[in-house]
Amino acid sequence: MSAEAHAHAEHEHVHGLAHHFENHEQQFDSGKLGIWIFLFTEIMFFSGLFVAYTVYRSMRPDIFQNAAQYLDTTMGAINTGVLLLSSLTAAWGVRCAQLGNKKGLILNLCITILCAFGFMFIKYLEYSHKFHVGLLPGRWFVEEAGRPDGLKTFFSIYFVMTGLHGIHVLAGIVVFVWLLRRAIRGDFTPEYYGPVDFAALYWHLVDLIWIYLFPLLYLIN
């Protein structure tokens, strides 16, 4: 076997290293760049929604302030705490992966997933209540006494922003379940932990977006 073929064979046996990278460091740096580019596009996407919120609120500040009475601040605060906890466990999971702590990684991934499901369950309760009182799209209550038609604008923005955020939470659940399966299988090592790190960065962005959504939507009065 030639020296080149031998080196190629050794490369193929390096755990977690794709064939088009020379080493784990190069692979990690490439992945890091990719995830940051992706997160930048997500920031630009949600920035447009925040601009829409700002414009409509500047046009009808009274409606946006009155709309807060239809939102459950307690549930919103609980969801904020849940996401903050999940962000902590996601970061802790990365550290466990870096140290080769398989049990710690699995535990933190499980907690992160449970927190994400908890967030979605609370959001389900909120949506269910709004459906019950006729606040969901298609069941607008503008004809009913004491409910100004401007609330339609507020709740249109509310459902778009929280709904898209919820979709990102669901996507995060899928990713973390995939990581959990790989962690149980023992795929991650101190040399190869990139997927855990990248998923945690995504999750921090999801958390950050909600930190902005909570005061803008729930505490505007």
C-alpha cells in the first residue's frame, strides 16, 4: 500500500471526521461558520417581524396596550423561565461533550428536550384558551361589544410571531432527540462534539427571540 493510500485509510478511520476535512479542528471551524451564517439569516427573518410589530404599535399604541389583558403574563413568565433553564442545560451539555462526560451529556439533552416540550405544552394551553374565547384567526370577535377591531391587528402579529417561534422550538426538539440518540450510542467525544455545539447555538437564538417576544407581547401595558 502506498503512503498516500495508507494516509487516506487512516483518515477514514478517524471517528466523526468527514472525508473532505483534514482534521477535527477544520471540520469544527467549518461547521461553526455554517451555523453562524444560518443564525444570521434567522435573525434577519425575525427582524422583519419585529419591524412590523414596531410599525403597527406606533400606529395603534392604545390597542396594543389594551391587548395585554387577553394574554396570560404568568404563563408567559413560566415559559421564559423554562427556556432559560433549557438554554443552560444545552450549554452544559456542550461542556459535558467537550469533557467526554457521556452521562452528563445525556442528562442535559434530556432536560433540554423536556423543557422544550414543557414550553410547547404551556403554549398549547394559551392557544386553547384563545380559541375558546374566539381570538384565533377565522374566529375574530370584532363584532362583540367591548372588543375593538384593532385587536385583530395585534393578534395577527401575536400568532405569526409566537407561531413561527413555536415552529423553531419544534425543530429544536427534533434536533435534540437526534443528538440524544447519537449520545446514547456514544458518537460524541472530546474531539468530536460539533453537532452538540451547533444545536446549542441554535437553541440560544430560540431562547433569545422569546426573551424579546415576552416583554413586547405580554408586558406592553
